[in-house]
Amino acid sequence: MIHLLRKLAIATLSLFCVVLFYFTIHSGSKVFKSDWELPTTAEYVDTKHRLVLITQELETPFWDKVAKSALEQAKQESASLEVWGSYGNNRDDFLKKIEIAIYSQVDGIIVQGLDTDEFKTLTKIKAASYGLPIITIANDVPMGESLRKSYVGSDQYLAGKMIGGQLVADMGTEGEVAIMVDIQHQYFQDERLSGIKEVLQEYPKINIIEIETQDTREQVIANTKNVLNTNPNIDAFIAINADILPAMIQEIESRSQIELYFIYACDDNYESASLLNQGKIDGFIEQSPEEMGTMSVKLLLEWLNNEKVPLDLNGYLTDIRIVKAMDAR
């Protein structure tokens, strides 16, 4: 009986080994079939770069054009672009948006330059610590103080020279010129002022009167009134910041005929174009917002894709031209 049980156990074990061997060979053969593929770790990997464009002046004609062209370029290059910003030059909100973008770990930031310590701290320390590339657009800041990768926008120094040259062509080589300067001395505005002075200082009979003003309506009106009172023979006004134009024009008109003065603005906005069409100013610098939007996205993506490293620290300059009253007609 014991002998019979032993035989049965051996037979059962042998059968089990045969079955196990069969399934092992069958499974192993599948591995070597030509149509076998390794499993993927994910069905889809999103490789799009995430970019943010941040401005202080949302929903203005100039920045609407910048944003539209930037969004079109991002779409063309299969990148993600969001447009953030503040309204009415709300600096605290603007700076907060930059900080949020940094902590959100986007791939790159295109931002309107702001020449303040807070802006420089964000771009030089916080963004750098996250390894985020930043390109300033339209308004630049000193490169060494912000560590921005590059700048895309107008040559502000050249813009100043163009305004100075146009004033001499219109007024002549002698006269009194009031230059209204933003008291905050933004870097891009100082560049414009330097360009204007370089041209006008070549003519000894042109007297430059530099007036610092805040951009509040009341302050602009008060400073315009003061310069007219103390300089009754003034011939021309140049607004370094076009935002002060409406209040400045209002005060001049309340005193005398606007046609008696040569008046210019160093940048273009809705007020500049409207006042030019009304014949109340003689000219302004027109910039290229569409070119800025397209070029800034293109360059940032080239940097992120290691196609253009490093970017030109001196920046990439877009077209500018003087628009006069005759051109607006």
C-alpha cells in the first residue's frame, strides 16, 4: 500500500512539473515575438512651455497689440501664454503678479520693465533662484540691476534724439524748450531725456528748462502753470511721459492759444493720437507693439529650447518713427 501511494505521489508531481514547464515556455515565447512593445509610463506628456506676459497697463491700445501678437506667436509655436497685469499703473498689483508667476514656476516671463528696487529684487534674486528667464518688453531696466536675459522694444535714446531733431526742424535753432520729466526718473525715460539733450545742446541759443513732475493731474497742471508764469517766452514743450499730456494741454489752453507752441510726446498712447488728430500737439514717437509681442515670445522660446543661447544682453530693438499732424490726416 505504501509503495502504491509513493508511485501515485511521484506521478502527480511529474504531471505538475510538465504543466508548469509548458506554461513557462508558452509565456516566455511571447516575450520574443516581434510585435511586443514596452509599456509606456504615460499615455501623453505635455511638453509645451508655459510663458506669462505681465504689464502695468492692461486693456490699453498699445498693450492690446503687444498681447495679441504675443498670443499668436505662442500659438504658432505650440507654447502656452497667459497675459497678466494691472490696471491704471497699480504698481503693487503689478509686482504681486510677477511674484505669483515666479512661485508658479512658469518656464519664462515677459514683463514690462519697472525701474524700482522692488522690481529689481524680484527679477534679480527671486526669479534667478528659480532659474526663470526674464525678458523685459517696451520699458527696459539696467541689465546689471535685474539680471534680465534681454530686452525687446524701442531704442529710447534714439527716440529722444528723433524728437529733438524734429523740434529743431520745426522751431529752428533758438528758443526756450520746457521738458516735462517724470519725478520717478524711470530708466527708459532718462534715456529719452539724454537723447533729447544731446541734440538740443548742440544749439547754444536753445534754452532747456527741465521740469520734474508727478504724473497726477493736479501736479501736472500746477507745474505747467508755474513754467508758463516763470518763462513767458517759452516756445515748446516736450512730454517725456505721454500720460501727462492731457493735463498739460489743458493748462496751456486755459492760458493761450495752443497753436503758439511746439508740443511733442516721446511715446504713443490713446491720448497722443487723439491730441495729434485735434491739432493740439505737433508729433510723437510711434512704436511697434506687434513686433515687440512677436519677437519677445520667439526669443524666449529660442532660449528655452537652447536655440539661441545666450540672448543679446543689449536687447533687440524694434522700429520707431515720428508721426506728425500731416501724417494723421
